Amino acid sequence: MGKITGFMEYPRESWPERPIPERIHDYKEIYREFPAEKLRLQGARCMDCGIPFCNQGCPLGNYIPEWNDLVYRDRWREAIERLHATNNFPEFTGLLCPAPCEGACVLGINEKPVTIKYIEFHIIDHAFKEGWIVPQPPRKLTGKRVAVVGSGPAGLACAQQLARVGHKVTVFERDDRIGGLLRYGIPDFKMQKERIDRRIKQMEAEGVVFKPSSNIGVAISVNAVRKDFDAVALCAGATQARDLAVPGRDLKGVHLAMEYLTQQNRVNAGDKIADQITAKGKKVIILGGGDTGADCLGTAHRQGAAHIWQLELLPRPPDQRAPTNPWPQWPVVLRTSSAHNEGGERDYSVMTKKLSGENGVLKKLHAVRLEWLPSADGNPPKPGEIPGSEFELEVDLLLLAMGFTGPEKKGPITELTLKPDPRGNVEVNADYMTSVPGVFAAGDAKRGASLIVWAIAEGRKCARGIDQFLMGETELP
């Protein structure tokens, strides 16, 4: 490495954020500029560790030590080449990925890990500013046509890889804009949508055709699509939300998280939403302590909520790794997002029992506290209600951010009678082909709701499988 003792000399520095009183009044990204010289020193913290567990912790297999070293040496052009060798969209992962690479960083055994995620983002950001990111059209066309259903990170990565080896690729998206949950599920304060738009322009210049407002399997038969294409890739995500099955669920004021987040993103894009779901002046409860719940929290802050609670069914994670969660496993610890720093209350081991209201309008949430008891059979702890712990909260807006149960079955899955895996996702073989020849699947549709880095990795692997199927061989990584 460029600075052998860098990890001993330089402390970890986090990406500076805009002041909270300023940023909660707009939907712009929360980050301030990270000075290049400070970033170089963060790259210098990357150890000469022998076995780069960060590379193994990353589903994309990013060449992390290499581009950390190149940033330290101020060789940014080479850094972006190494970064793009494994990742089509490092600006997406650099902003949105929870960084399993950092959880596997060797330095993280007894110090704070290298700021891998921030370095990754700034490499691609620097490359865009320098004008190094240009279309890479294929040298020759194969004459093969591929349809990609879904324009989230898996679909975009699959489409770009296939287009670059000469296939004619068409991406079908049921929404009116390209990007999937990147477009409508991720708040602008986490990633502004101009970052998606510039990648779409690049991909169009590489030959990819985008068709928004095209609901394959519903408005358009997937079998009709199969007749026009040599292969089909299903990358439609796992968008079936987990609902709340308690009395009072039908009261006015209860909404799924994605319904709420999508509306605000549409408004930010210039759309007019009649009767928009808004937290302004309301007492808000968010059920679910994950990333989607935090996205709802940050949005509710910006809309001017009177008070916000975020309730989680599971117990509070520890502040540090438990003995049963050693490095280099993913650290199961308490995570505090930028939205949590902006305000609101978090509570754990809480189960909703019912909702009540007046004249059909939500007024109260009734809950009980849980005790997580060890299981005698060695399985994970099981929850038990604590007698006498019942309580209620006044609420005007309840947002359900309890995760997703898998891909929606209505559409291609039902029309093609695709074989499911044991978890209800689309089953595929080693080449990502489903039970129907010529139909492939990747991303959340294949593995269930997961990380953006997994979606991009699977989109790339799916593209390789499709190229192999169409050509009998492949040069794709």
C-alpha cells in the first residue's frame, strides 16, 4: 500500500453533512464536499492486510485495496477504471449501500474501518466532473434481442452489460419514469435523481432502449414479449410489502411506506399529487426499524411532522458486536442514520395489537411490549408478551415499513408459471435461467428483498448467463 503505517497515523473521518436545521427544510442530498486531500488520507488507512476480506464481504467483489491505494497516490483515472471493472454504478452504491465491505475490513477488528463507501463515491463523482464517464457502445452487434423487465439496479446493470457486448436491449418499466425503487423508493435527500438520469443517457448512447409505462405481465403479455425477443430477464424486484394484520388496519391514515415515499418523490420531480399523504402537523408512527423506516422518518421531518415514533418488533441491537457475531461477519449492531439524528423517538420490542379511531379515522395505536426468550431447541429467541405492559399512542399517520415478502406474483411469474424457490422467490439455475427456457431472473425477484449491491451483482451475473445462452460463450465477467 502507498502508506504502510497510514492506519496508525490517521483517524477515520466521516463524510461531513449539512447542518440539520438547514437540511430538514429541503430534499437535497445531506452531504457536504469531502476535501480531496482528506480523502487521500482516508485511502492511506487501507492496510497491507494480506487477505482483503473487504473484497470478499462485497457481493460485487470490488477491488477495494487497489482503488484505495490509487486514491492515496492521486491516480484517480486508474481508480475509476478499477472501480468500474466490477461495479456499473458506484455512485448508487456509494450513497445507498450499507457497506458490508466495511464490516469485513481487517482494520475493523480493533479500530474503526476504512471509509470504503465514501472513497468509492468520490472516485465516481470525481470521474464525472472530469468528463471521464462516456458511453461505451459495442464494437459490433450480435443481432440478438433481449428484454429486461424492471429498471432498478439489477435491471440496469443487466441491460448495460448485455448492450456492451452487442445485444439489442430493451428495458420495460411499469412506472412512468426509469429507475424502479431507486427513482421512487429512495428519498432525494439520500440520492438526487439526476444521478439516475445521467446513467440513462449514457446507456441510451450505448444502444439501450427504455420503455416506461410498460407493465409486462399485466398490460402487456410476457409471452408476447418472448415472441419478439431471444431472451427475457425478470428484474422487477421484491415489491410485495408486508402488511399489518390487526383490527383497525382499514382506518383512514394507515399507509404502506412505499405509497408514502413514492408520492413525495413524485412531487419533488414536479408532479401534482391530489390528496398527498403528508406528515405536516401530525403525530406520526412508523412501524419498522430498517432503512425504509428511516427513509419515512427523514421524509416526515421535512414535511413538518409534530412528533414521530419509530417502533420495531425486534429487540434493540447492541452498540458493539456480540461474542456470537465476530468479525468478519456482518456486524449486527445499532445503526443510526442521518434521519435519526434529525429527531424522533425509537422504541424496540413493541408489537402492535390493534388500531382505533373515530368516524373511520385513525386516532390511536395499541401495543404491548415483548420479551425475547431463548429457545430450548437452539432456534432464534421467540417473543413473549410482557403482562401489564400494554400501552397506547395517539397517532394521525401510521406508516408501515415492515419489509417485503417477495416479488409480486401477479404478472410474469403467474403468466409463465415460474417455479418458486422455498422462500417464494423465482428459482433459477447457476446461469440465472428460470424454469422456462430463455427466461432469466435476477436481483430481488430472485433472492428476495436485499441490498442494492446484491442487485447490481446479480444483474451482472444474469447478463453473463444470458450472453452464454445466446452465443454459446461469453466474455462478460
